[in-house]
Amino acid sequence: MGLVTGTCLAELGNRVVCIENEPRKLGALEAGSVPFFEPGLAELVARNSDRGRLRFTADIGHGIAGCEIVFIAVGTPMLPSGDADLRDVRAAARAIAEALDSDKVVVNKSTVPVETGDLVAAIIREHKRARFDVHVVSNPEFLREGSAIADFMQPDRIVLGVADPAAEALMRDLYAPLGAPVIATDVRTAEMIKYTANSFLAARISFINEIAAVCERVGADVRDVVRGAGADRRIGTAFMSPGLGFGGSCFPKDLRALRRIAQMQGVATTLLDAVISVNDEQIRRTVDRLRDALDGTLRGRAIALLGLAFKPQTDDVRESPALALARALVAEGARVVGHDPVALDGARRALGAGVAYIDDEYAAAQDADALVIATDWNEYKQLDFELIRGRMRGDLVFDARNACDPRDVEACGLRYLGVGRGVARSAGGASCGSQ
């Protein structure tokens, strides 16, 4: 999300230089193209580039020259041990130290474990070649893929982990145009806030997935359960949509990193373990339900998988539950045809030739024994089920995101299977065809 942060800061009137050391991405940015899909970002990049507020370079010395604030916004993927991989953070800190030309505030924007601020400060002290003052600040980002620009421009809060009053004042001034409340604390607490927020949201998803499993057995409708329980102001309904579980570049990695931090400190992680376990179980449960609905076998069955990104409005397939489901289905001998509005290329790179890829959702349903909605893109909520019924060989629609009205599906002679929908109740009349 570094590009989103830099571009939005430029939109606020700042002069921003984004440093990108991958030639392919740098070339795309310099040519006016954004190398990933995020709604509205390409237009924002173009506008600020044209107005001279946003530039791109691979030269870190050139990039930070004359700048008061330097953001570290590199990736911190998960290592096999569960630790966050801080190699790029370390490399960025050393490069900044060696290129210092003035006093700087260095901001950790990446999601990093507790004590990373101390690590960055130590690396800069060790490698800086001039006697400039450097203050390290933790400023975790809370941007959601698919709505990152809105999240930046209308934040719930700005978190600053900072020890130096002058650095705090500079950061407050940077974010002042947003008019958001600022939570200023020490660096380690700020680092914990990010992990805590993501872990709690992931816990809500696992919780409602477990409730959905109970609803299926007792004949309750999880949608009404969420609506009724969520009406309590202490609970709410955010992140209470059952489905295939959470994925993406943040939740799985951050949960495991927080668990690793706790374990290294000798703290039991019973709840974090359960959140991860429930999430891992969702794919197996989905495969089991599909197999049962297809007379006990998936071997040789043709499955149309609609949605490959981990969530709508992004082309990100990292830790995508849809890809995990595709792999599990292929392992059972199914023939999988995948569709996604924007993530086909990423899915093809991740899954390889074991899955067929097609750029039309209705063509994907051709001769399918079952159709699975794996990502709740808006276009899947308005499918023409009469057309789909005419193309499918079988009659099963597994709505793994509860995106559709079951009565619309069943009115077209199709079988509907949802998540936690023990009773198929829905507002509105049944109709066959597009909405």
C-alpha cells in the first residue's frame, strides 16, 4: 500500500517521491500505469504526476534528498517459522542511513513486529555517515484493498508511535488535512495496535464461520443471526459475513506473527490458535459439502469457480481462499474452470495449468456439474441463473459467499447451497433471470 499512501499524500498537496527498485514496476509507474488494481488509484497517480507533486525513482539517495519525512513501506511476508520477514525493512533502513543528507523523521508504515522501531533506529545509528538527527516513528496503516483511497482520506484514526515531540508535531501537521483523531503513543504500543486490530477482525470472521456451521445443522439462517446479534451496539455486523474464511496479504500473516511474538514471550495463544484453526478448516468443510452434494465424489466433476481474488475490488490473490479451494478441488480430481473480473493473470501465475481460466462467467459455467461463487464480486450478485441453468450440465450452485438470493437460484431449477443458511429465507419475490 506504499503507492496508495504516497499518492494520497501528494493529493493532499505534498511533494512526494516514491522509490521503487523493481524495474518492471518502476517502468510501469513512469509510463503512467499502476502495476496492480486498486479502484481510483490510476487516476489519482496520473493527476498528481501531471501536477508535479508525485515522482518515481529507483535511486534512494535522489529520492530522499531534501525530504523531511521518509516512509518505509516495504513488504513483510511471513517466514515458515511464522515470523515476519524483515529483510526488506533492514535493507531500507540501511539505505536510508547511508543516503542521509539532513535531519529526518523515518516512519515505519509496514506492518512489523514489536521492537522493529528499535531495530530500524539501531541500523540507522550504525550506518549513517553524517551527524544528522533521525527520529523513528511507527505509523501503522489501516487501508483495505479495494477501498484504500477512501480509507486513507477518511480514516477512523491516525496512530503515531513517537518519542520525540518535534517529530510528533511534524506528523500531526502532515495528517492535519484529514481531520482525523490522532492516537499518539510509544513506538512499541503503536506496533501492537496494528496486529491487535487485524487479529480481532480475523477472529470475528472465524467466529461467524463457526456459528454458520452450527446454523446449518440446526436449521437456522446465519444472516438473520448476524442481523439480530449485530443490532446490539456492542457487537455490530462488520466482518461477520461467513464464507470461505479470511485471506489476503495481512490477516493470515499478521495473526501468525502475533502468535509468534506471544510464544517468544512465553504467553499462551489459545484464542489465536483457534482463530487460525477455524479458518484453515473452512476450505475442508467446503470441499466436504461439495462432495456430499455431488453424490459423494468430486473426481471427474467439472466445477466453475467464480472469483479468484481474496476479496472483491482487488486483483490480489495472496493467501486467497478461492485459490486454496481450487487447489483442494484439483487434488480431489475435479476439473476446475476459474473466472475473475481482474485477477485471472495473478491466479494463473499462482495455480499454473491445473486450472482452466476464462474471462466470461457464463462461459465458465458451460457443462459444469457445479458452480461455486468464491469471491463476492458485485457482478456475481446479479447473475442470470436462467442462462446459467441452460449452460450447466449439473444443477448445483454453491454460494460460498452468500452473495445471491436462494429463491432466485431455485426458481430456475437449480439447487442452492449457501453458508450457514439452514433455512433458505429471503426478502422479496422469487424470479428467474437477471436482477
